Amino acid sequence: VRLTLAPWLGLALTLLVYSHALRPWLPIPQRLDATHRLDGWTTLGAAIDVERRRYPEAFLFTSSHNITGVIGFYAQGHPEVYERERIRYPYLGDVDYAALPGKTGIYVTRAEDDQSRDMAQHFSRFTLLQEVPLYRAGERFASFRLYLGENYRGGLL
């Protein structure tokens, strides 16, 4: 009896998790609900796209490997995103970091991990463009900040 019940129980649990991931309905506090990490990325991608249209020559950069992948996926055209630690998958090819000085960059960071003070010293001017709050089921669960760095001086990437 147990062997025939196992596949049905597995299917039921899979459907339960997927249905909650698509539209949260279980009474799980957000801090404990791992599925909330699936939400908000299209909102962040759209905000980045707006700033990229305003500053089309700007390069994108972050200080977090996780955000780098998300931006590369959700921003239009899957743009190149530079990371402070220079962690790159080999299949992405080499990057010419020497070509970046003098250019404008858009820095994307989680509000709670904002390292803009460290970043600002590598640019002539560094200003906040916008804060992008992310919501799930009407409740704010994260916030990102987009900064504009003008005239990159080098030494960061």
C-alpha cells in the first residue's frame, strides 16, 4: 500500500508548492517563505531598462554575484553585467576592463547591502537614480537601488 501512495503524495506536494509559488495562498510568513525569491525580478528588470534607455552608453555593474545573473536574465537584451569580484563563467568570454575608464555606469544593489559609498570614490559623480521596491501579495519584501556613476576612474572592476 505504501508504494502506491508515494507517487500520489509526491504529486500532491509538488502541486501544492507550485501553486503557492505562482500565487501565494499558504499562511507562511515571508521571512520563512523561500518562494518569495521568485517574485519581483521583472519589476527590477523593467526599472533597469528605463535607466538604460536614459543612459544607453552606460555599463551595468553590481557587487553581488546573485544580482548579476538576475539582471542579465531579466533586463531587455540580456546585457553584460560587471561584478566587483570579477566572477565570470568561462563561456561568457573575456571582458575588456581597460575600456571602461571614462564611461558612465549604472550600479544596482540591494538596499540593505548598499555599498554606494565604496563605489562613489571610483567615479567623478555618483547619484541615486531610483529605489525599486519589490512586492509579493501586496507586501514589500525587498528593495533595490540604482545609481548613476559618471566618468569611471578605474580601480573598481
